[in-house]
Amino acid sequence: MSHTLLEREQLIAAADEARERKRRRRITSRVIGIVGSVGLVAMAVFCTIGFTNSWWVEKTPASSDQHASDGSSVFTQAGIDYFTKQGVLRVTMGADRPRAAELGLPASGTKHVDLLVPVKVTVTGTETVGVDIVGSLDVVTSHGRISAIELPFDGGYHSLIQQVQELAPRMGWSAADIDRFTTRLQASRAAHDFSAYSATIGPVLHDGMRLSATLSADATSGPTLVVTFQPRD
């Protein structure tokens, strides 16, 4: 079929327009692809920086009201919330331990802490000793530093004696220490008509700390075992 000159010009123009539309679509697709890639890279960088700087992925919390300069726990509300969430309370008992003020504690006194969930308590002198499933504790300070950590445990008479025996390898209590402890406990019970008693194992010097425990009861309260960590000096 033959075409007039006008028809041929119209066909050429239509073809040129189609090629131009195709070229524009190609350019648009490339631009969208580049923008999308840049966006994905930017998002990845943002997430990497965000998670890198997040305290969720750090070994120690990010702010000073959540931990001391040496990484030990502090007893501000923010600090208590943090170590409760992490499940580990860290205490330094060495000679270079932080000042009480840095830990959110008075220079002298006792702070009692009841925990919403049990935590593990780690206490470090020259080495670290850990005690699991602690629901409360008392932090004692004097002369501007921690002078004792007291961990109370309730239970039956025999179960608490068993707990002392289980803690012994970690606390440095020997078999002879346990024998003396049980002998004193039986003598105390007999002296008080078995209605009240008190006996202490230790303190012994172990891992750069003085470690002891006291099992006691009276006529109005059941047995309580208090495990105590004190600095060496």
C-alpha cells in the first residue's frame, strides 16, 4: 500500500515520538533504581550506626546513671531498672572501688533494695564471686565507700544449711569451716530451747574479700540466711 507524503511524515513523527517515550521510560527507570539503591544504603548505614550506638548492644549501659566508671552497677532508679532488666548486678569490692556518691549511695548508711525479679549478683575483689537468684539485698556504706553487701535468703532450717554447703566452694569456706558452723548452730539452738538460734560461718579471706554467712531465727520469725561480702580492709 502506498502512502502520501503527508502520511509518511505522520508515520515518521509517530515513530520518533514512540522512541522518545521509550528513552524517557529507560531514563526514569534508571533514576528510580539509583534512588532506591541510595535509599537502601542510607537506611543500612543509619541502622548500623543506630544499633552500634544503642545501649541494647553494649556490654555496659551508655549513661552514667546506669553504671559507674568501672562498669559496676549503680543504685539510682535508672541503675536499678537497668541491672534488673539485664539480670546481673555487679559490685566492686576491691580497694579501688567507686565512691558511694558515684553509685547513688549515701556516704554512710544502708540502702535496702527489693527487686521485681531475681537477679544474679557478682562481687569482685581480686576475682569475681557470683550468687544466683537474689530477690533483695542491703548495701552498706561507710566513709564514702561500700563496706558490705548483704544478700538475705529465706527457707527452712535444713534447706538453708544445704545452701551454705552449696555456696562453700565459691565462697572459700572449707569443710572445717562448715563443721564449726553446724556445731555452733546446734549449740545455739540447744541454748535457746530450739526456739531461736544464730551462727556464722567465716568471715574468710577469699578472692580479695571477706566472705561470711549468718543463719538465724527467733521465736517470731523463721530462719534467714544472710550472705555477706566485705572488702579485705
